[in-house]
Amino acid sequence: MKILQLVTKRQYRGAEVFAANLSTELLKLGHKIVFAGLYKNEKDVLEVEGAENLDLSLMKNVAFSPALVQKIVQLVKKSKPDVIQCNGSDTLKYMVAASFFIPRTPLVYRNISIISEWLSNTPKKLLYKKIFSRIDHVSSVGEEAIEDFIRTFDYPENQTSVIRRGIPIKEVISLSRQSLKEGLNIGKEDKIAMHIGNFSPEKNHLFLLDIFSELKTEQPEVKLVCVGNGVLFEKIKNDIEERGLENTVYLLGFRKDIPELLSEAECFVLASKVEGVPGVILEAAAQSVPSVATNVGGVFEVLKDGETGFMIDNFDKKQFKESLLSIMNDSHLREEMGKKAYDLVQESFNPVKNALRFESLYKQLDTKKA
């Protein structure tokens, strides 16, 4: 089969990385992949080896772009995919608009969030309900997300499925696990909590800064390392300086070597206000690193409270700090939780098994079309 994977930008972010990993596994199964970004990403471009990688426009327009719809139509007519998968809300809108001008092709939407949380008003909800009426199947990362989706749009349950994220497990082989500490001039006996994510309001970095402002005096050997970039990067950087946290909180910016970085952390932390099913918790688990995370969205589907880490209700900073310290200060607990986290990824988030499920879905849709 030939599959068109549409992403917003070919960038190293959740939905795009998922689509790239899935594409890699589908290529191994013998399928052909077109990996297309709506908008050109200027740096740190995500590529799928063995796929046709391309971008459709230079930048995102403020208004809806008929020219971009035309480019999608041209791409579909040229590449003739058997199935098209939309990964992200912009890809959904533009692909549905283009669907009026192309031969009948099954459309799949990959839902990664609790969709009701970003539909702010009824007109927008009605518009998306109309858009989704032209989608053949909605595949979601988790049970919470798909139940919310069905409820929000009164969408036919028999046109939905839950297919978990596939998390590639990279064995990090290193003679020394101290390279990150050496690079940041952190002591060998210090302990690292790591956050990976976009610097945006929903990721709630200030929550973590409040906690580490207390830990600076209470337990100064516990450090926070944040990986990523985004619109709030400079603000968070300034807040760190204003609070005198330069030797407690470290910003690495964008990095590709996520498994290697995670392998040097004692714990992963996530304080998000909104989440779908956060794959980054699973990426940490793939390196046997337990997590402490706020209990939002589908976090409970990737973090087993008291087994693979701790979930914190109601954004309780005291509980978050105590849970983090219990992992940091107890090597036996840390190792036990890390092992259970690793086992969870192996059993439930296997990329090969999940690619086979997508393959089966695509074949069913293609057969139904015929």
C-alpha cells in the first residue's frame, strides 16, 4: 500500500514524531510512505528514511489558504495514496477541504488530545463536527481521548479505535553516564529530574520553578534539566535568573538525543495543565526512568500511580515535591519503578505491534472503498 502521512511541520514534536516512527515501521512492512508537512520547517527538520519527504508551503498563513488546498490536491493526484492519515488539526482542515477535489480516498485522523478542552465555543464545535463527517476513521492514542471525542461530536463508535503509541526502545550504550553532568558542570553525586517538552503555557514550567526554588535550599543536589524550545523559552530563562536558580535549573534547548539524555536522569517530571496521552513519559520509561506527573488528560494511561511513578492530583506542589524526593532519595524504589515502567512500554506500546494494527486498519478501509 501507499500511505500519505500529513503532518503540520516536519518537526520534532509529539504528533510529528509519532507519525515518523509509525512511517518507519510501515516501511519495514513493505509499504510506501509519503511524509508531507503542510508548512516548511526551517531547522531541525524531521526526515523519515526511505520515505518521500516533502513540504507543501513555506509558511503558515493567518487566513485559510486555498493555494495550500490546491497543493494537497496536486500531491494526492500525483502520488495516488491508498490511505491518507491526518496528524494535527491543520492537516485535518486542509485535507477535508481537498477531499472534495480528489478521487475517493479513505481518510484517517489521529487524535492525540482531549479534544473538548480546545473547542472553546459552540460554532467551532459545529464546524468540526461537519469536518469529521468526511473522515472515515478516527484512531486515538488512548481510551480517555476517544471517549471524549465520541461524546463531543456524537461520532459513530464503530468508526473509531484506540491504537497506542509505538515507542522505539533505544539501548543507550555508554562507558560513562556522566556526560550530561560534566557538560553542565553538575556534581557526580547530584541527581537529575528531567522535563522534555515545548515551552508553552500548557506545559506549566512555572509550577516546576516554584518547586525547585524550594529544593534549592532544602536539597540542593536535586537539579532540573529542561529540554525543548518554544514561545516561553526566554521568559522561563529570565525567571530562572530572577529566582537565582542558575545552578539548579538548566535549559538545554532543542535536542535530538532524547534517549541518551533520559538515560542520565533519575526521574522524569511533567506538570502539564493539558495532555492527551504523553508519549514523553513512555520515552522516559523506555530508559527505565520513572515519572512524577500531574493527573490530567490521559496521563493515567501511561503512568501507573505507585508502580511506574507517581500521579499528582489538583496540582498539589507539596505532594509533587515529596513524590519527586521519594524517588530521588531511594535508589531501590527508583530502580523498581524504572523496571516496571520499562516493562509497561515493552508490553503495551510496542511499535511493531502498533504498526501492524494500523496496517490492518488501512487494509480494511481500502477494501471498504473498493
